[in-house]
Amino acid sequence: MKTTVASGAIMSEMLTRVNKTISLNSTISPLPPNCSKDESYKYIILPLCYSLTFILSLALNSTVLLRSHRQRNNHRWNASVIYMVNLASTDLMYSFSLPFLVISYLMRDHWVFGDFMCRLVRFLFYFNLYCSIFFLTCISVHRYMGICHPIRSITLESKRTVKGICAVVWSVVFALTCPIFRFAQTGQVIRRTEEEGQEFGDAEQGSGDKEIEAERFWNCWDDAIDREFSEYVPYGIVLHLLGFFVPFVIIAWCYSRVVRTIFQTLHSQPQLQECVVVSGGAEGGRERTSVSFSGSQHSPYVSRRRRSIKTIVTITLLFALCFLPFHVTRTLFLVLKEIKEVECHTMRTVSICYKVTRPLASCNSWLNALLYFLTGDKNMPCCVKTDKAPDRLLWPLKTLHKAKEREVPEPEEPEKTQHEETDSKSSGIS
């Protein structure tokens, strides 16, 4: 009898030591220990959304890059095209990280690709995400300079300058996201489940007539394991501030100034009409071409400017819709998880919102290309149809200059083509 009790005590002590050893590399739920959750929704929503994003991003961004490669042989690249090619490249690379996540979610968070691939996939996910945000910021600044300060932007139009800016973007984003290699890693997860498959943070939560089982598996953590989470939170907040919120403010400010400038030109820009004035005697009379203004001939210009405003508003709204909910909910998730003294309902709601908004951030990788396909943006490589060099002169100066040089006027024919070309080239938006 004593031998049985002694052996039982020894076995109990051994199991306790084993459990302590395992717990060093194990993590339970990110929610409080007395808070149950059901994450079955993410095993359906995330694989479906990521799969759709992968297919669309691969198709659209590959098309952009292939067509831009053909145009490079014809020397058709300008500053806008270089920015868009970098944007399409980072969106395409972003999509390459999604199949690994799709497989992991289909296997209910089981990670089978090893620790190095875990770190690499998480790094590529965020590196290309923030590269995309930074290149969208560069495009917005480029358009702002082209419309609001066309003369000053001449120095920023050279290919060498634009390529240098792109290299700086890649370097800065790499510096911002390289700590993810340290924090992202695999860890063994203890998931306590009932027979129905619902997760629990504490085995005592289950009712007495239901059997509670514990499942151990390797998971690839998106942020950091529990013992390093306190170190990750400050980095995660700084990453959100510098990687999204600052670029978002810049984009909103640039496009608001662009829209304001376009509205001012719509209300103040006169419209041209040519007329002939004859001066001198009957024999020595000479025709002079002067310029007057009317309201009917300039409707193509007004139409193009209004389309530009719609495009700008659409770009800004899509950017906010894709990235703002994700970064707000992720910041709240990090802060509340670190506080730890949060109500179960609040933490569960924030966790659900954070995971549901993640696919929105991914959708931007194919919405960029789709938007410019649909709007026919002349800056996109697929939409460039002429190889004329971009001209930054204002269209009224060019029209007046051309009107003075003409000897035989055509009063009824507006300079529509000239206006449209200079307008599209100065704004970069159609």
C-alpha cells in the first residue's frame, strides 16, 4: 500500500515537472484565462478572403508588370509609371505570402512549415503591406506636386530622382519591419476543447457532464509569444504610427489640396474662343488673332476635372476602408491584451473585429490595380498609349501661345485635344 502511494506521488511530481517544462514553450489563448471564445469563423472567412486576394492580385499585378516591361523597351516610362510599377511589384510579392496563411487557417492554426518559414511569411506580409502604403503615399505627393506646384515638380520628374526615392522607400520599410523576424516565431499552443470543438481558456469552465480535452499543436504567431509580448507592444504601436497613420495623414492632406485646386480651376478658369480682328487699310490690312472666352466650348475640360475629383475621392476612401479599420483594431488589440484587466466581452469583441478586418488590408493589393484599370489612369503602364514626353506647362499658356501664332483661325473649333493632353499629364489622373 505504501509502495503504491509512493509511486503515485512520484508520477504526480514527474507530470508536474513535464507540464512546467512544456509551458515554457506553450501559449494558451490570448484572451483572459476565464474567457471562452469560438474562433471557428476565422477558419472560414480568412482562407476564403486570402485565396480570393491571392488570385486577383496575382492576375492583375502580373498584367501590369508584363505590360510595363513591354513599354520599357519603347522608352515610355516616366515618374508616375515607375511608382506604379514599384507598387504593383510589392502588391504581387505580398500575395505570395498568402498561400501559407491559407493552409494554416484551413488546418485550424496548425503550422507545418517550420520556424524559419513562419518568420519569413510574417515578415513578407507586413513588409509588402507597408511598402504598398508608402508607394501610395509617394503617388499622392507626386500628383499633388504636379497639380499644385507644376513648376517646382520638374526637378522631381527625372527617372534618377524617382528611382532614388523608391530605393529609400524600400530601405525605410525594411528597417521598420525587420524586427518582425525576431518576434514572429512558432510556439506550442494548448487549446482546451470540448467534444463539440469550442475553445476554452480554462478547463474548469466546462460543465460537469462534458468532457474537456487539451490539444497541443505548433502555431505561427502573428505578433509575439506571451513571454515576449510586452516587448512587442511598443514596437507594434510605433510600426502602426509610422507605417500607416503618418502616411494616411499625408495622403489625406495632399488629395484635399488637389481637390481644392481643381475646384478653383473649375470656377475661375475662363474658356477660350478665337476671333479675328482686321486692322490697317484696305490694301495693307493685316489679320490678328485674339482670344475671347465662352462657356460652351470648355465642357470637355470641366468633365475631365470632375472625373479627376471622383477618382481622387475613390482612391482616398478605398485606402481608408482597407487600412484604417485594420490598424485601429490591431492597436486596440495590442493595448488591451497588454493591460490584461479587461472585461471578457470587450476583449472578445476587439479580437473578432481585428481578425475580421485583416482581409480588408489584403484587398488593397488587388484594388490598386483594378482601380486604375477601370479609371483608365494614364499613369498606369497598361493605359499609356502615346510616347510623348510629359509637359508641365500650364494649358492656358500653351493655348494662348498657339492662338497667337495661327494665321488662319477656326472660330468654331476648340483646342480640345491640346487641353486634354496637358490636363491629363499635369494631373496624372483621368
